[in-house]
Amino acid sequence: MHNFMECCTQIVRETGHALLQAMQQGETRLIGAKSSAIDLLTEADEMAQHQITQRLREAFPDHGILAEEGDQEAEPRDYVWVIDPIDGTTNYWHRHPAFCVSVALCHHGEPMVGAIYAPRMDELFCASRGGGAFCNDIPIHVSRASHLDQAIVATGFPYQRAPGSDNNLVEFGRVMPLVQGIRRCGSAALDLAYVAAGRLDGYWEFHIKPWDIMAGILLVREAGGQVSQVRPEGAMAGAGGILATNGHLHPALHRRIMGKAVEHAP
Ligand code: IPD
Ligand code: CA
Ligand code: CA
């Protein structure tokens, strides 16, 4: 476990530094778009993924890899590394600081080690199963907020967001009037890391992918929080959606997202 963790944290940190350097030197170019015109792919995404996968294949030749850029098929192995080379590519392209590198090691589909590094903030979040969660080596814990009107929560919107589609606007409208604040930072991995660190009290999103959330799920759980699907149907990384909270707020935020009444609602 120690070796996995050391390798994982070293890789996200080194890749994050390379990304920052490329950004600061204006070396990044847009390659094109992926699932829709606003789903950007930059040279930096490919450079970062190449750097990460090369290191992992050298260190753990028996392990599988599931990474965002490329064929997106998990290699069928007991141990699989799940990689988002840049989570928050739109931010990265616009030089907005909320982007990160997210890497998790899963054993039979369950995350056992995870690391998220945000180079502009120089913050390294990491967790191992049963070993707690940390930010820059300091233990982190979820918040204590127990009512929605004390809570700051985050969400995200899918790249397919045409009016009338499952674009999260209905759910956003349900939650927004009841919470202290609602944020959309543009990086699901950082949203989860911030729930783990108690900077956010909750986060939900639909149509997310495994590489967006795998390291973050472990962070939230190891920091004492709760993670579940929003809807019973569909996968968590899909139409089912992910809900992560400090635990206290889980039932109320879940009810609100689903359009059900919540006690103490104004
Ligand atoms: C995106 C970010 C964003 C979320 C999108 C993701 P990408 O990842 O995590 O916050 O709302 O659903 O696809 O494309 O920047 O790796
Ligand atoms: Ca992502
Ligand atoms: Ca990405």
C-alpha cells in the first residue's frame, strides 16, 4: 500500500508541475473537442496522460489502466489505475486555477489509494483505504454542518446541456434556494477533495465519469463523509449521479435534489 501511495502522489505532483509550466510558458495548444464542441482536448491533456501512464506501466506492469484520453476501456485486471490527466480542462485552457491531476488505484473496482494535486494551489490531497485522508500531509475531515441553510455545496453540469436534457438545471433550482451558497468550480475531483477537507458540505453531479470521481470518493469516505448515487437507476458515473456530503446533510440534500420536501426548509 505504501509503495502504491508513494508512486501515486509522486506522479500527480510531477505531472501537475509539468502542466503548470506548460500553462505559464503558453505552450498549450487546443487539439479539438470531444463529446461536444465545449468538451475541450488540449496538448497538455495528452502530454499529462502519456507521462502518467508511462510511469505506471513501468512501475506496475501487471496492473490495468483506465484513462480519459484514448479508448476509455478498463483493462480487465485485479488492480486498475483510474486516471484523469487534467480534471478541469476548460479551466486550464482559460488559465483559471481550479484544475488538477487525479489518479486512483482500484482493486476489483473499489478505490484503495487516491491522489489529487492542484498545482496552482500547490495542494496535494491523498487517501488510502483505512488510512485516512490528508491535504499536504495534514489530516482532513468533513465539516459538521447539519442543516442545508448552514451549507455551501457544489455541483457541475454535463457537456451535453441542451434545454430540456438531463442538464441538472432542475436539480440546481431545487437546491439553490435552501443553501447558504452553491458553487461550480469546474473540477469534480476538486469538488470532492473540498468536501473531504470540510471546505464544502456537499457536492452532486450527473453524467460524470469514473476518472472524475474515483480518487475523490476515497478522499470523502476516508475523511468521514458519505458518498452514494443520487438516483436508484443508472450508474453513479452516469445518469445515476453522485452525491457526496459530510454525512449529516446526506438525507436532506438527497431529498432536495430529488424534489422532495425537506424539514426546516424555509
Ligand atoms: C469535467 C470536470 C467538470 C465536470 C465535468 C467533467 P474534464 O472534467 O470535472 O467539473 O462538471 O462533468 O467532465 O473534462 O475537465 O476532465
Ligand atoms: Ca474530468
Ligand atoms: Ca480530463
